[in-house]
Amino acid sequence: MITPDKIIRSARKTLSVSIDPFGKLIVRAPARLSEERIFAFLKEKENWIRTHQAKKAGAESRLPTENLDGYSFLLLGEEYKISLYGGKKVLADDAQKRLFVPKIKSAESLKKWLKARAEEVFYEIAQRLSFEMQTSYKSLAVSSAKSRWGSCSFDNALRFSFRLLYAPVDVIAYVVAHELAHTFEKNHSPKFWAVVGAYVPDYKRKRKWLKDRAYLMEIF
């Protein structure tokens, strides 16, 4: 029997299920829908639910603990290991794929370093792609957003979650191209995806990479 981890009732008219980044089953249901109908629906979706939960099994174990020493995570698509040390700055050894992080306020120091590095990487990619796509943007900012990788405002201000830095460069470039495409089309219409596809032909594969690793949004 499939048992949901959470049932969210609201004024909605339809019943839906989703799997969160850690494999938990979330049900969204109309306020007065009976539990009998909900569990019957879950039975119908059992194969789909189990398949997608299996894909996300163990994701929670990939999150950092309070002690960051020895913790490994992705940085530009490659695995880096953290070593705590007595210094005051975060130091990167790209050859050895190691980050030396201060013992004092380690998480705070690392997050600050990641944001600064993300701004450099995203800006460089945005400059290149905006030239290629023959468009422009108002500004570029790095946020701590956990609900989306990037956004483009009505006046073409770009924002990206610093956690996008965990992805390979080509995946980051897809997200940047996606947001720059919104400078032409403020929607996700076929026209919009045609713009994205013109510059990132394999964008579906890159979208899947991000979707399969949604747990990255929870790291730091």
C-alpha cells in the first residue's frame, strides 16, 4: 500500500501527486475529497510513484552535516572535498579538487565564497551568450533561491541561485540561455523554446540533469 508523506488540501478541483527531491510523496487534493478516493488514485499510480521514488533514494544522505570536514559536493559538475583548516579564507585547489574552508563559521564562509564565485561564472557566461543571441539584459544578480535556478524579470533583470554553480558549465549555460530567451518571449510558448533550442539544441537533456538532481537546491 502506498502511503503519502503529506496530503495538502485546498480549493483545487483536481488530485495530483509529486515526488520531492528526497523521494517523499506529496498529494495535493480537493478539500472535501475522501481518503478512499485518494488511496485509490495512489494505487493506480503505484508503478510511477515507486519508479520515481527509487530514482531519488538516498538523496537526503547527500546533504551536509554540521561538521563539513570531509564533505564532498559538486562544483561546476565535479566533485570537490572540503577540508577545514585554521585560515580565514576559502581556498580552492582545482588540481586536487579540494576546498580549504575556515574552521570558524565554516558554512557561512563557504556560502559567501560560493556566491562570489557564482557571480563571476554566471556573468562571464551571460556576457558571451547575450552577444551570441544578440540580446541584452538590465542586470545580473546571484540569490539564495531554492525554488528556481534562474529568473528574468519583466525589465530583463536576471537572477540565478548560487546553487546553480554545482552544475556543469554547459548546464549552467543552458539556464542562462533559458533566461536570456525570456528577453524575447515572456512565456514558455513554442516560440520561446525555439529560441532556446537554437542556442542549446540538447536543452532537454540539460533540463533533465537539473530535474534529476533537485536535491542540490538544499545544499548550503
